[in-house]
Amino acid sequence: MSMFNRFLGSIGLGTAQIDTLLERGRYAPGEEARGIVKLRGGHVPHYVECLELVLMTNYARQLDGRSERSYCELERYIVYESFSLGTNETKDVPFSIVLPNRVPLTIDNTPVWLMIDMGIERTCAIEPNDHDRIEIIPTVEQSIVIDGVNRLGFRLRAADCIHAPRIGGRFPFVQQFEFVPTSYFRGEIEEMELIFLAAEHQTELLVFLNGRARNVRGMLVDASTTVDHFLRFPLTNNEWRKMGAEGFAGELAEMIRQHF
């Protein structure tokens, strides 16, 4: 069990202690994350009805003309049901969880964290700390897209999760990536926004090309906005891997030329 050496978080339950460790600190969307919950009893016995891990993030939304951050529960995992922890007793409970395909990447302004929930208000504070956070890195398909965009001379300017309930599906937000041209298309477009809509075997890419002052952030707060407002690459994961970064760069360049 020594392989689980990535300390995640710790909470106290009276004189008892509950620590969570992960096998590693970074994962891609859809991957399995394994770990251990270490239970150490205190001076008195405890009974807990349920111990869960909750995967969290936050996103930006407009409320009464103000931009605010809202919390979102991405997934809830039951680790241990109905257990007693005796005086000075120790238990190691292994767990395995699968991250959602649409968990956002931890780029720029986007945190993702796991918190312990035992149904006791004081054990499940929403705000993350450094130990709670996990790093979410791009999948192979997302890396192909990002590499292809970089090959066309685009630079990532910002990334954030924004309120978009009609596009986000099971989550009330999408993660947008804002790129600006630095070479080939400089002067033709101001920016390009990308949104990934990932499923188990498919990664759909939404593309918005902005040649004027309006950008995708303004579109997404419109309740009538759907995926049909974007240029789309609805490819399976196998198709993305077959195309590769160079092939995608060519397809995207042709799309930009046709659009303008």
C-alpha cells in the first residue's frame, strides 16, 4: 500500500482522524483514480453511516449583472457504508473512482478537488485547500487538438468554466479555451474559442471564430444558444487519433479560410 503516497486531505472526527491518499496527483478525464482512506480511532468509539468522496469544481456565472463563482458537484462516490471505528482502531479502506469524461482541465482559473463527506456539516467545507486539489491533464484527443492549434500559431490566452446549461449537458457549465493568433491568421481573426464535449468514445469539439468584438462568452449566457451556433468536429476518439495533430491543423486551417 506504500504506492499510495499522494496525500490528499485530512479531517478530524472528534479525537479520530481520517486521511485520504491517492496513487498519484494528476489524471486525465475518464481515468480511474485509486487511493486509500486511512481511519484512525481516538479515545472514544465512533459510528459513521456513510463516507463519501465528492469531486468538485467551480464556474463563472452572471447574477444581477455581476460575475460570481458557483460550486458544482461533478460526482459523488461512496467509499464506505455504515461502519464503526473503535477506540484507537485503525482501518485502511482502498477505493477506486472513475473521473467524469467532462471533468474540466485544471488550467488557468479552474480548480478541481476531492472532499470528504460524512453527512456532517463541519466535515465537508466547500472551499478547497492545497491538499484537496488534483491536477486534470488533457486526454490524448484533447492533446491532439491543442497541438494542432499550436501548429497554426495560436497561443492560449485564457481558460475558464462558464455557465452554459444548454450546452453543458449534465453539468451547468462548459470549459472554454480562448486562443489568439500570433502568426498565420493574425489580422484576420481576433480570437478563437474551443469547447470540448467529451463522451466515453467521442470527443466533440466546438469552435467559435471571432473576427469582431463579440466572443463566445457573450453567446453562452444567451438562453437560446445551442451547439448549432458553433463550427463542429463531432469525431470519435479513434478518428481523432487517426487524424493526429498535423491532420487536424490542416482541417482547422481550411475551416478558418472558408469562414472568412
